[in-house]
Amino acid sequence: MNRYITPTVIGALVGAAVIAIGAEQPNKSAAPAAIPDPRHITNGWNIPSEGYADQPYIVKTDDGAWLCVMTTGVGHEGQGGQHVVSMRSTDQGRTWEKIVSIEPADGPEASYAVLLKVPYGRIYAFYNHNTDNVREVKQEDDKMQKRVDSLGHYVFKYSDDHGRTWSAKRYDVPIREFECDRNNTYGGKLRFFWNVGRPLILGDAAVMVIHKVGAMGKGFFAQSEGAFFKSKNILTERDPEKITFETLPDGDIGLRTPAGGGRVAEEQSIVKLSDGSLYCVYRTVDGWPAISYSRDGGHKWTEPAYKTYTPGGRRVKHPRAANFAWNCSNGKFLYWFHNHGGAFIRDAGGGRPYEDRNPAWLMAGREVDTPQGKCIEWSQPEIFLYDDDPYIRMSYPDLVEDGGKLYITETQKNVGRLHEVPKALLDGLFNQWDNRRVATNGLALSLPAGKPMPKTAPMPKLPEFNMRDTKRADYGCKDLRAGFSLDLWLKVESLKTGTMLLDSRDPSGKGIQVVTTTTGGVRIILNDGRSECSWNSDKALLKPGTLHHVVITVDGGPKIITFVADGVLCDGGDDRQFGWGRFSPNLRAPTGAATLKVGSAIQSLRIYSRALRTSEAVGNWRAGSTKP
């Protein structure tokens, strides 16, 4: 679990109000906000809580309802009173019935529940429980830690009425001791752990995840690794006393980071492949998530490696945050992550590794055959959710499929929400490998290849990013959340600084300029006469004498500039944390001269009066490329 603490008491006050006002009436979700971008986080449906809201995970019950489990409390994360609750919805998350406590708020801390529904309809909730009521623990630096929500006993309760009520008794899950348990400050007599990973049914067994902690300290969890437990009879056995569990993997060391990585390897998420293999992805503090495969149901795992887009290919970047993979009914996969390299530090090196969980990105995955067996390759990512405040963080998502639609939950720690994934975004991701169509929606200028490229062209009018809102009493700003994209095929003969590719600036400097950099990249400069913003692509994108495709997207929703070069979204590589960059929310339309200057390196040009999605940019590249 991401163990950051919300720095405000507002959540506690709001939570108290929820309890006082809403305890005796149905929990109704807030209506979607009137923001013209489905990716804006406030357009989701609120999931009720008591203030603090964590891990809103959902299963569909056999009576057609959605059952959500959540860790909540009137304080912030880790405070006393934290407990697990559930609630039901019969309208796909628009409204929710009264919250039901699985564990009481006045008992020991109960936290981080996950749900497993077995074939005959029973639903199990697994969670941490501070059964022994430990009030403080010693860290590896001998300091005392007051947070006691990630230790004690791993337990379950169950519901046989679709989540309306839960068993009065809780049952311990026996989890085998590992080396990291024996080496903790208590010699294993007290164990530290938690779980955010969704259980999985694999054949006639259920596989569940546990994140073992070997040391508490800097960053809260100073050493962690992934383990699993499997039950071969939980799917059919109705007597909870007779359910058996075995701890995996074999041996007493769990999934850690690749060789040379840091001490943190946690929040394992698993999916199953068509041949029965398991794929596990998890967070580190190294700048990249780690992955491993099991071909025998979890007993043995491949040597951990950093996650790549293709087997043996470019690494995926991700900070110390939840990054989850899910099976989809179409046989493909979805993956939630944050698409940057953290602080390029490990906990021992300082910094704030839990930052920058906004925006949230999605990738699609598909199976491929390799000499090692079936593996997953991943699409280029899309922005799925964002908040206007870059300090807002969203995490701990869950995926629900119902009625041919996909929904994803998430939490900012003081509010959980549910979001329908837009069909166009999903279709683009799932079909990205095969899309060879040029996007035409919003195409404002097209100078195709095969004809002499003019030195100038009429510059299309770009959309306003914001304007005065005359309907507001104060006549303040109205954010139009518009954007545009520039699609270039180009061939440069050298990498001289500032080689002009496009220039629409007027004599005052207003407009757009696109130039090359000496490092083989591309730079865009936006000027509205009041402010100027710019961003560079990654280095070494351009090779002299080689034809390249570059799509520059200025997205006025999240206020982010992206570069897609030869079908690959820039992620900063090894040189910088981010490949995408933010621009000022105060930037108005960078409208300049009526005439656009076109550099000699340009072979074809398209200008769109809207922001292309990554999948569309990749499709434009494939449409003009012989590469697969």
C-alpha cells in the first residue's frame, strides 16, 4: 500500500459529516461534474466513505449487484479507527446502499481488504487485522513507529448473502515464515505485511497475494518482497475451518527486485495467461516496475526483471505507486501506471518517491509466443485520468467489466471514485498493433508526401485553450480543455541547433515554433503573447538522412505535451524522469501569423485542431510506415 499520509484534516471533517448525515440513508454518488473531458477525475461517480478512503475494490455478486470493499475511517491513513467496510450498488455504481462494517471502527485496525468470489457465490474478504492490538513497533533504525495497520494477522470473513452481512467470526490465514520475517526487528515473532493484489482463480484453485515486509524504516516500508498463498479447496469447501492454504513461492525468499535493484519490491499484481502461466508486476523504487512469470502455478518464478514494452525491449517507467494488470474478457490485458521514472532514487537516497501519481495512464497487453513460453507485450500508453492540481494523487484502482463496458475505481485517499473507460480509448489501445489508418477527425491542414512541399502554407486557426466566462459573476476563466496535434514526417541532414521545422510566429513572437535540438530531438515552443511554454522530445530520436515520423500533441485537458516518435511515446529514457511535460494552464491559444513557414526537412505535414490520442498517433505512423 502506498503509505503516505494526507497532510490535511479536511478529510477527517468531511468523513465525520458523512457519518453524521448519511448513516441512516442510502449513500448516493455525486453527479458527474460538468467538465468537458471524461478523463477529468471529478467526472467519476463518488464511492461513499467515512472520510479516509482506500482500495475501493469491486466484485459482481450472483444477484446482479456490485459489492465494493473499502478501507476507511474518520482520520487519515494509519490512524486509529481504520477499518474495512463494504457496500452494494444495483445501478453500476451510481448509488450505493448503506455502508456495512466488516470490522468495527472501535476495534483493532483492520485494513486493505481484497475480495474473492467463489463459483457458488460466496464472497471472501481478506485483510490485515491488528488482532493483538500492538500500539507501536520498532523500525530498523530503532525509532518507534506509531502506525500499526500493516502487521499482525492476515484474516478473512465471508458473506453468503451477496455482501449484505458478513460472518461474525474471522479466520486466520496461516502464512509461512520467510527469511525476511526472521530477519525483522522482532525475529519473526511479529510480522509486517499487507495486500493490495486482487485474488485470482487459476483452474480449481485460488491464488492470492501478500506483500511481506522485512524492515520498517525510511519510506515506511524499508524492505519488502512479494509472496503468494494458494488454496486448492476454497472454491468448493463451505466449512471455513477446513479451508487449506499453502504459501508460495517454494523456499523462503519472495519476489524481490532484479539484481542490483533496491530493497523495495511490493504491491504485486497477477494475471493469468491462456496457457495457465501467471504474470506478476510490482512496484520498486528503482524507476521501473518489476515483473516475473510462473509456469507452475506460483511455486517457482522466473528471475525478476524490469517490465518492458516487448520481451527484451524498452523498459516501462513507473514510480513507487500501485501498478496493476488485469485480465479482460477479450483475452487481452489492461495495465494502470504513471509513466515516469519516480525520483530516480531509492529510499536510502532521499527524495519523495510517492509523488507524481497524476495523471494515471493505461496500456493494453496481448499475449505473444517466445522461446520461454507465452509472454505479454504492451501497447503505447494513453492518459486515462487526471486532476488539474498536479499534487493530487490517484491510485489503488480496480477493474470491473459489466454489460460490455469497463469501469475502473481509484482513490485520492479522501474520496474514491468509479469511472467508465471511454470506448474510443479502449478500442484504440486494444487495436493499436493493427491500426494503419490515418486519423481524419479534426484534420485542419494536410500537406501530403509525394508532392513538392511548399515553403509556406495557410496556418489553420487553433482552438482557444481558455476564455473569459461571461456567465460567471466574476467574469473569470473558462477552461475549454482544447488541444491540437502536429503530425510530421521529416528528414534532417544534420543536427544543428534550432533547425526550423515549423514556424507560425508573428513579429511579436506569438505562435508556434518547432525546431531540432543538437541532441537529436525536437522542441516545441508555444507563445500567446502573455506567456511562453516549451518542451523537448527525448534525445536521439532523429538520425541525419533518415525519414522519421513525429507527432507532437498539446493536450489542453491535463495541460500536457507529448511526443510520439516513430510509433513510440517519449518517456524520458535514462536522461530525465518525464518524457511528457506540463504547460501553463494560463496559456491562451498560441495563435500567431496567418502564414506557416515550413522547413526544408518536412516531407509531409498534418495539423489537427484537437489533441490526438497516442493510439491515433501510432496509427498515423503505421499508415505511412512499412514497419510492423
